[in-house]
Amino acid sequence: MVLRSIQGGVTADYAYEVHELGESSARVTLVANCQITGLWWSLVSPLLRVAVRLSDGKQLRLFKAMVEEG
């Protein structure tokens, strides 16, 4: 599953993959791919990378909690 977020000159694709490990367990991976356009976004891209990591780092934990709650 891929979710796309577009904010100004930043496009982020979040690709989730679910791999079954058995009858009652699975492994979920998340790869975030961000594309930037424009001079302003190019200048702030190092800060943007840190901000994305901090704000999105909890996504897999939240996804797991949502699935387990049913």
C-alpha cells in the first residue's frame, strides 16, 4: 500500500509492505520516499529530513496498535 502526501514543494510516498510470518503474525515494513522541488525546499531539505524522521518515526507502532485493536 502506498500513501502519498503533497505539501507545497514536497511529495512524500509512504510504501507499506506486509509479509505474513505465520498464522497469526506478520512483519510490516515502511519505506518513505520524499521528492522536493523548488529552491526553498532544496535549502531546507536537511532540516526537513530530520523533521520527517521525528514526526513519522512512530507510524509503524501506531499501525501495529490499530491492527491489534481490530
